[in-house]
Amino acid sequence: MPLMGSLHVGNSGLQTSQNALNTTAHNITNADTKGYVRQQTLLGDKKYNLLAIDASAVANKQTGLGVTYQEVRQVRDVFLDETYREENGRLSFYDTEYDSISEIETLLGEMDGASFGESINDLWVAVQELSKDPSSPVTQGLLMQRAYAFVTDAQSVYQGLCDYQDNLNNSIGNTVSEINDIGHKIWDLNEAIRKIENGGVEHANDLKDQRNMLLDDLSGYGKIDYRTDVMGNVLVNFEGHAFVTATRVNELATQIDETTGFRDLFWKDDASKTVTEDGTIHYEIENAKVFDIYQEISSAIDTDIGKLKAQVITRGDHRAIFTDSEGENYNKISNSIVMTAQAEFDKLIHSVVNAVNGVLKDAFEAGDGKYMADENGNALQIFNRKVSAVDTAEDPTKTETLFTVQNLVINEDLMQIPTKLGFVKPDGSVDYETVDKLKKMFEEANYTLNPTASTMLNINSFYAAFVSDIANIGSVVKNVRDNEQLTVDSTENARQQIIGVSTDEELSNMIRYQNAYNASSRYINVINEMLEHLLTSLT
């Protein structure tokens, strides 16, 4: 090779060694940067000059033209990335569920000393005191006071469940905004990366790090699938639906349901819309829904992934009452811990109210309407309904006729004058029989917690079983969440071993590339000396 050409070989060594040193320095600088993936320098041979072809030789006669800075690549493990993102989504799902269960346990107050169980027990104690002297104004007044406290406390607990439902409802709106924001950021990064890499010269590795961090974040909100197209765009599916495409972001959206007041979640581009005269946009979302909240939740079929799904399922789609804890209705709410708690709690209250009122009504009917009657000639009842008339029978198709927690009030006349209960028959005898029935009402096992439970319960044990069921679910969810946390942590540790920067390794690379740079420099000096000697000799 001519000496002048040999200078080019040495120059290529200087350039590639300098670029490799820059990459190594970049790695060391970003060793503690969140989401940074170490970059690896790949060097390759330049094309060779073919001098002669010799079929009898081992190889042709050729000379090298130097080294080239072939590629700077990110060191990632695709399998670990996918595993981390799937398990991160599952962790977020169970973390959200466990937070909800903890909130319900706080509302019940079992761990704080002042629990709703005390209200039931106080009512039971009042009935026991009444049985000692049914005609006493003191015991009758105590019964009404405890009944009033029972209703007030029950409504406080149920309202707390409803308030938490509303908080989840608001959180869903915030979560949707966060997901859409991530989608737009990924799309913007696709644009920026494509502009840099389309020339085939540079690699936008730092921007790819940001994009991968966004994919990690998005995985916590729901199940994602993604691929890279020929143009370098990362295309993302969210819950099986195209989310980030090459041309746009298909946004999630919410719309307030006029009946429940809850946010309905849907894909904005899939919903047809109508514009009212006042400019309000209404979407028809039946065919654009994101989730089926009634589907089976299972890790085997990957339906337990994502914070957003957990929020929607936990919130449910309406305020549950005791009718939801019966038959097929229970299957529809069983995925939602909040709705399940509402339904079973309302069933407890409904059972107590109907049992107490039923005993008094039986006494009224046994007395031919002359005993235990109010001023209108109806059966005297301790518990009434806010909306429906007192003598209206419960109709499951008409919520206002039901003895639900929200529709429950105490009999104001009895609160003001508890002695109207009397418990003294028309013949002047004290009615111990009716009070004994009230006691048996608390003691007889006539109830089940829900259709899946086979154990018969009395009023006193119903609440204990209800709390125990919540605690058992919480324990199961906590164990799953803790196991998922271990899985996510171990996967992330394995991932960091590959993508993380080792300063010791980078310093070794720095010494290697520095030595290569010095060697190229020495090579150029030798060629320079040879040229100088040649020119001097010729002159």
C-alpha cells in the first residue's frame, strides 16, 4: 500500500478509538441515570483492496483500508423487558385491589376500636335488657336509642363505601389522562427517533431509553403489546386495541353515565357521536368499551393486569344493594370488592330490619290490629323507608320500596315516645312472647352471606362472617401482591445486570480504547517518519 494511503488507515484508528472513548464516557456519565441503557461500541473492518487473485493460495492478495465505527447499540434483553412489563401490570392490578380492601377495612373500623360491630352488639344488648322488663319505659327508650344508632352507623359505613366508589370514579378519569399522555409522548419520540435514524448514520439511543421508560410506565396501567415497524416506530396495543399507531394516538375517553353518575370508559375513535343543540357531544359507546368487568379474573388468561382495569372493576358499575347478593346478580358483582361489600353489608342491615319489623308485625296481626298498631291503624314498625309508604310491600323491581341502607329511617314517633311500643297486651299482660321472638331473631341461623357460602348464620355471626370474608380476600390479594413484587424486583434485577452500567467494565474499556488510540497515533508517527525520510533521501 502507498505510504499516503497508510496514513488513512491510521486516521481511521484514531477516529474510531475517539468515538469509542466518547461512548464509554457517555456510559460512565449516565451510570446513575434512571432508565439509561448502556451502549456498546461495535467496530468492523473497512473494505479491502484486492491486489491479486491466486487460486492456489490460501487467500487472495489484499490490503486493509482500516477500521470503521460500525454501530453503537443498546444492550437489552427483549424477553426480560416483556416479562417485566407483564408482571409490572399484574403487580399494579393487585396493588390497587389491596388498597381498596384496606380502605373497606378502615371504614368498618375493626382495627381502630370503634367498629360497626359494636352497633349490632349494642342493639342486641338492648333487646336482652328489654326481655328483662318489656314494659319498662327505660328499656323501651334504650331499644329505640340503639336502633337509631344502628341506622346512623350503618348509613355512615355504606356512605363511606359510596364515597370511596366516587373517589375511584374520579381516579379513573385521572388515570385515563395519564395513559393518553404517555401515548402522545411515545408518538412524539417515534417522530424524533425516525428523523435522526432515517439518514442511516446516527442512532437515537438516548431517545429510545426514554421511549422504553414510557413503555415500562404504560405497562402498569394495562396489558400492552408492542412491535417496531420498518420505519423504527414502536406501535403499541393497549388491552388488545391499537393505541399508538404510525400516524396517530387512539385515545381512551370517559363519559358520565346519567343513571349512575359513573364514568364509562371507551375508545374515543370507535364510538359514534352526536352533537346536541347546545353543543354537547354525546358518544354511543356500546361497541367501543375497553373492558368487560364481568369476565373471569385470572392470571392464566392474563385478565388481571393493569391499574386501570383494577380501578374500573373495583368501582363496579352501580351502587350495590342486598338484591345484588342473591342468585345470578351476585355473579355480576363478585369481581368488585366494593360492590360485594356494599351488597353483603346491605343484606345484613336488611335482614335485621325485616326481622325486627317482622316480629312486631306478627304481634300486630295476632292482636287483630288492636295491638302494636300506630295511630293510622297500621302495624307499628321501628324501621321505616324514606320514600315508600309504610304499608307498601317490598318490590324488587322498585328500589324505593326496599329496606336498603340508603332508604332507611327510624320511626320518628317511636323515637319521641318510645313507650308507644308498650309491650302490654290489650288484656293488660306484659308481652314477653314478642320480646322472646326478638331475642330468637338474633340467635336463629337463617341467613347466608352470599350464594357461594353454605354456612348458615344468625344476625350476630353474620357481621363477623362479613368482616372475616373481607379479611380473607385481603389476605389472598396481599399474598399475590407480595409475590408479584418479588417477581418484578427479581426481573428488574436481572434486567439491570444486562442494561445497567458497570463503571469497572467501562473503565477497562476506556483503557483499551485509549491504548488503541495511542497505537494508531504511533502508527501515524511511524508513517510520517518514513515519508519524511523518503523525501529527505530523494532531495
